[in-house]
Amino acid sequence: MSVKKDLSIEFAGVKCKNPYFLSSSPVGNNYDMISKCFEAGWGGVFYKTIDLWNENEISPIFGSYGNAGEPWTGFKNCEHASQNTLEENLEHMRRLKRDYPDHVIFASFMGQTEDDWKLLCSYAEQADADGIEINLSCPHMGRENMGSDVGTNPNLVESFTRASVSGTKLPVIAKMTPNVTNMIPSALAAIKGGAAGISAINTVKSVIDLDRDLFTTQPVINGKSAISGLSGAAVKPIALRFMTEMGNCPDLKGVPMSGVGGIYTWSDALDYLLVGASNVQVTTAVMEYGYRIVEDMISGMQHYMDEKGFNSLDELVGKALPNIVSPSELTRTYQIRPNFDEEKCVGCGRCYVSCYDGGHQAIKWNDEKRRPELDTDHCVGCHLCQKVCPVSDCILPGELVWREGCSPEELTLKEIFE
């Protein structure tokens, strides 16, 4: 059944036909690539970062880890800015805006001084861009006061954002680094400097898969490598954490946010909307599967909205934020004990082993039946057993027990397990 829902949304004052954008990366580096992505259905692009140096790239650039045939769990890159000239990039953006006027183009720039930022951002209007993303977060720059060196320093974030804003009338979006313990100070500094919004996250500094022959990490360049940026499914939980913290920060209330990191499907994109993003950016999934993944992302979101009765994406933005609270605010008056379905149970013993060796020793093993039995005196309702069970719906929440001295109250409990 074909379902049509309006996926248009506004981001930082810019109207977008849908929330799906390419992130600033190799997947959006020239006219041909981006025109193909627009034809496939993407709403816009954050053009690959442009700087003033045209530094040669290393070879190879990428590393990865994950199971063969499955999405990369982690994807590592040590790529720098666009290898096109400044003039070529400006012309690519001009042509794209001329040929695809209903699609959104954010230029992406990275400078080293206030003058660099102001100069670079002044070019965006010449390119007919709709806005600018300033890259304050690249994790593997070879120059000081660039990339994550900036994003970890709120003073630099503010001064470079202010310089960028002074060079343009377009909305400026500040891209945050995850290589901090708290992103809020840098985000607030960007807003103080005049940013119209925040995008998060850039890639996470990482070392993956040590080479046990050459004794270095991926990618290997002349026998050496470097700490560089991790993307893919592995970083999505980290990105959602930072987005949630910013979304729940009173001083950032109403600030437009763009979500980046580990987005492969419509449901990944939905997760970002629910914690406050009003658009999302994708790279790693496109590098694996190509631009046409957006077709499923569009269809999936429309079907979800239809099933749940939502008429616009604005109804979804930030919907989860009130329900993600400090641990001190969580209800601690009850336990939910697990319920074992003996007919579905295959007798593997995973629940018993995990509970005994990694839990609270609350499961006994019946050797004769080859089935688990719950010891209610020891069970704390952690549900580790349910998480390790390989059989769908074999272990589900069962009896709810109020803790001693606690009065029953109305509860909201999870009822659907997928």
C-alpha cells in the first residue's frame, strides 16, 4: 500500500522538502554526485568541507570493522577537505542551486584564523548556498586551531563562529566535536557567537584493529597510521547522548539541531528527530549502499507517521526528551520479574549462564526438563536473561512486584517487544 505523508520541515529558517541530507564528506563532493543524490530523493546536502590549503590526501584513507556482508559496525577515515579548488566547488554549488532550486545546499568551511573564517563564509552567497556549516570538529587535522582543536575550546568556538557570521547573511550552523565530556559549553559558545543552529556529531577519535604484523592501526600508510575519526553504527548511541543532553538544556531550547552519526534507516533518522533534531545527515550508509537508500528512508518514515497518526515531522521533533531524565528521577518502587515460555524455550541455557556469571544468580537450571526456573528471592528484575535469549518472545516481562513499603501507583510500561 502506498502511503504519502508530508515530510517537509524547516531547519534554521530554511524550508526543506524532507529531513534527509548528505553530511559534509566524500559523498557530496561535486555536481555529478549531488545531482544524483537529489534525483534519488534527498532533501539537501552539507557540501564537503572547503578550506584554503588543498593538502594532498593520504592513501589509503579508510579503515573499517564489522562482520562480512553486514553494515560496518565502525568506519574510520582520515580524510581532509575537498580536493577540488575553491572556484570549482563554488561553481558546483551554483549549478546545483540553478538546476535543483527546491533542494537545500549548505556550504561547509574550515579555517584556521578569524580572517580565514570570515573570508570563506563570504563565498557562500556567491555560490547561491542556502546556509553554511562551519566545521569546528574534524578529529584528524594536521594544523593547530583547526577541527576538534577548536570544538574542544569554547573560546575559539565563539570567536570563530562570530567571525564566520560576520562574513555572511546566511544562517551559520556550528558542527560540534564529540571528543569532549560535555558538548553544551561549546554549543552555547557557538550560539553566543551568532550561530543559527548546531549539528552533531562529527566522527569520534579512534584506533581500530591493530595490525599485528606492522604494529600499527588502520589505515596503514607507509607502515604508520594515526588516530582519526570513527563513524557508522558504533557512534549512533554516542551521538544520541549528546543530542539528548543539548535538547534537554534550557539554554539551548529552540535552537535548531541537525543529527549526524550512524544513520542507516528511517528508524535511525526517527531516533534523532525524537531527541530534538529537525534534520539528519548521512555519509557512512551511502558509502556502503549508495544514494537510493533514501527511498526506503522516505517510505519508512511515511508509513510510521501513518500508523501512529502523525501529520507532520514537527510533531515528532523532541518528543522523547521529556522522558529521558536523570537517573535520580527514575521510579524505584517496583520490580518486573521475567516470564519464561517453556514451549518456545530451546533449552540452550544462555539465560542461566548469563544470570549466574554476570547477574544475580536468580535462575536455577532444571537438568531433567532442560529449562530455566526463576528464583524469586534473588531476582532483581534486571532482565539480562531477556537480552541474551536467542528466541524471540521466549522471555518477556511477567509479574510486577511492589517493593516492600511502596504503595501501588499508575505506571507506564513497555508492552511491545521487537
